[in-house]
Amino acid sequence: ILSNLLLKVKKNNLSLTGTDSEVEMIITSQVESDETGETTIPAKKFLDICRTLPDGAQITINIDANKAVIRSGKSRFTLSTLAANEFPQSEALNVSQEVSLKQSTLKKLIDQVQFSMAQQDVRYYLNGLMLEIDPQHIVTVATDGHRLAISKENIATGISEKRQIIIPRKGVSELSKLLEDTDEPVKLQLGDNLIKVKLGNITFSSKLIDGKFPD
């Protein structure tokens, strides 16, 4: 089921969800459909189909029993579906802190330090990036035990207490690809063991590494 995408449609709104149980991505889009329903389809095959179609091509998806029929122009494809209730549910986030900043600022904070993350260190807390937020600053730190990189931005975050979290390597890598060098806002929501990042019509979530980063 994790190799599938979850499709949900409701009142002209489509959401696509992909997850590997560690990181999750949800993207929403307006569509021409007044139906409501959900299913899952093979992600790679669906992507390959979309890639073969010309830019701007209209895609129609019809779900019938355990089949998805995809049509565009004279092309017709059939994919097997799996029940949506087998797809892992999004983990509920008990938001303890929330911070908004520019995408370009967060991208800079991540890109300036992520090269120093450890890869498969037995000290599991080094296989990620430490994000520290206090009332006046946001700091990112990464180290593999031989080198250390730190980046700091002066930002009025609006939170009252300092908080440190460790985002795993995979989450850092995917987040860096999503962020653009623009002044568009990005919202960080921090929970006990989860970070949720909202930018535009994309919601990205990553589990956190449970451990204490070196002083």
C-alpha cells in the first residue's frame, strides 16, 4: 500500500497523499468533479502515465470496483487500485509551537548545514538536522562528529520557550527540494514527535528523531 498514492476527491477538490511511514506529502488541487470518494493507485505507474502525456493534457480518472481507468485524448490506461482504508492514516499533530517565516530563509538555514549531517552513524541523533527555535532566533546545526555546520537567523518567532528538534536526514532532503528561494510564507508546526510544514497547497510531515543533540 505504501507504493500507492491516496486520492481523495470532494466538491471539486482533489488531494494526493504519499507516505513511507516516516515522511508524508499531501498536495491539493482544484478539479472538475462534484463527486466524493477515495481510492489508492500505484504511484510510479501513474507518474509514468502522466509523463508520457503532452503538457496541458486533460486527464479523466474513473474508479470502478478495484480498477482505475485513466483517459486522456485517445489514450486509455487501466491501473489496479487498493482500498483507501488500507492506507496509513495521517498522524494527528498536537501542535505545541507554530512559526511562520519566508521560504527563502528556511531554505538557506537548511542548505547551509545539511552537508554536515551524518549518514549511517550509530549515534542515530547525528543522522539528521537539529532545528532550534527560541523567541528571537532560528538555528540549524548538523554534524557527523568530524565537522559541524551552524546557521542562525534573527527572527521574532512568537514562541515563548526555546525548543530543539531533530529532523531525520530523509525529511531534511525532501523539505529542501520543496522550498523555493522566494518570500512566500512557510508555516512550521511542531508536535511531540512530528513536524508539519505548510507551503501553498502542499503539506509535508516528517517524524522526528527521539534523542538529545550534542551541546
